Amino acid sequence: MNSLLVCIQHEIAAMADLTQVLRDEQNLLTLAPTLQVTQDIAINTRRKNQYIAEISRRSQERRQVLSNDGITEPDSIHPNWLHTPEQQQHWDVLIQATQQAKELNRVNSLLVTRHMARNQATLAVLYRHNLNGNGSGMYGPNGQATGSRPRIPSYAAK
């Protein structure tokens, strides 16, 4: 069962990495949106996906070790397959780290939703201002001008 402890330790390390990436994401989501922040969020998202894949791989390793020992319920929050206090302690740390990552992800989701709502509201304002008298936009979906543009009076000296 020592291999089980090693598997749990690997999961804890991967979860700690994911938790840090989620904290970084939260910090980025609280900054004013700029091109650099947007690029940093994209980079952070790739890192987050890598750590999620790592956690999945580590979890599968633990399941395989347990399966080899005849355990059929490897994902119980209060498992009866922990045989030593050290295994139990590490399992508790993993559960706490998982709950912390889940909460960070929930808050980040709320921040993303808030950004999306603000962006939708801004787009709605821009769209309304883009309409001319006959209800068609000045610019089409391809970004090219459509119809006639409003004329700006010339103030050149005569």
C-alpha cells in the first residue's frame, strides 16, 4: 500500500499546481481588461488544462493501484481502503485541496460571467449607436461600410 501513498502524494502536488493556476486566473480576472491581460488569461487557461490532465492521469494511477488490490470504490470521500494514519492524512489533504480548487473555479466562473455580461452590454450600446435612421447598420458583418454614411458638414473657410 506504499504505492497508494505515493499516488495520493502525486495527486496532491498536481492539485496544488492547479490551485495556484486558479489563483493566478482569479487575479487576472480582477484586472482591467487589456490586450496583455487577455493574452495572459489565454496562457493561464492552457496551463490550467495541462494541470487538469495531470490530475486526471494521477487519479487514474491511484485507481489502477486500488484495482490491483481488489478495491472497487476508489473515489469515496471517506474510503475504507486507507490502511495507515499517513494515508488517511494525505487523503484528507487531497480532499481539502480539491474543495479549495472547486471553490476557486466557482468564483472564477462568476468573474467570467460578469465580464461577459459587461461585454454584451457594451456591444448592445455600440450596436444601437451603429444603427442609422432606416434600421440598418453602418457596417456589415464583414466590417465593410454598408449604405450611406452620415455626412459631416465641412467647416472650411469660404
